[in-house]
Amino acid sequence: MTKVTDWEERYQQEDTPWDKDEPAPGLIDWLNKQTLAPETRVLVPGCGRGHDPSAWAKRGFETTGMDLSEIALSDARQKYEALPNLAFFPGNFLEEKPQEPYDLIFEHTLYCAIEPSRRDEYAQALNHWLKPGGHFLAIHFIFPLSEEGPPFGASKEEITQRFEPEFELLNDWKPRHFEGRRDEEWMFLWKRKI
């Protein structure tokens, strides 16, 4: 039986090595070059303390950060509540459905945090949370999958095969990364098929 990670406990114990106290460098680079419509609504599931959602909100996008951990969300609200266009909500990306789907979903450390056996659920959840024709931008960890985790590894091939039926891959590349993640991250931009 797989051990389920208690994310609230991880935040309580400050056992959060994924939290670098700033947005992902690859996201910042992408935002500097993007040409999205100003009315694009963005969801960042598994947002943790809100660093990535803050980057979207600072660019003027209506952004929602969602996480399982109340501690993380409380910290996020404390740090970023002054930003307009930004809201944080508790929620389970895999199990809940939105009132209204989003135009774009960005994720950085969610896919690698869930049990690999639930990755099909993740792909299905994207279809609930994202509008047809919407974009899915992700920075995934690329290293061999093992029992050890989170983070759980993946290959580019596995990720591509998982999302390809419902999504068109527009681009993928090696992003600028946090120190210590040199060969571990790969960035993907997908468009949901209509």
C-alpha cells in the first residue's frame, strides 16, 4: 500500500525543499515573452505558498492559486494578499471540479508530488479545469521514476503520451531552473483540443 503524503504536516514541520521563496525561473522567462490576452484566467494548482501565482498576478492576469495545505495558503495570503487579481483557495485538483473552467493552467511541482498511480486522474482533471482550446503550461521533473518520492520522476515520453490524446503539444524546452535542478526540469506548453 502506498503511503499518502500529509502536506499539512510537511508545511507544519517546514519540510518544504521545493519552496524556493520565489517564482520558478522558467516561468518568469516565459512570462517575459508571452502574448496572452489580458483577460486570460489562470489557475495554479498545488500552488504552495503562492510564489508562482504571484508572478501571474503581477503581470495583470486574474489568477487563482489552489492547494491542499491550509498552512501554505495562509502563508500565501499573508505574503501576496496586496496583489490585485489574485485569490487563494483550498482545493483538491484531482477530485473537485470548477464552477467555470480556466483559460490557462500552470503547474510546477504538482504532477511530481502525486502518486504515479493517480497520474491518469491528473490528466482527466485537466479536462475539468481547463476550457477547450485553453493552454496547459508545466514545468515537470524529468528523472527516473522510482518508489522513492515525492517528488516522483517521469520521462518526457511518459508525459507526452499521458497528455497527447486530449492535448496538442505546442512546444517543449529546457527552462532556466533553480540551483540544483540543472538536468531535472523540462517545460511543456500544450493546447487542449476542442
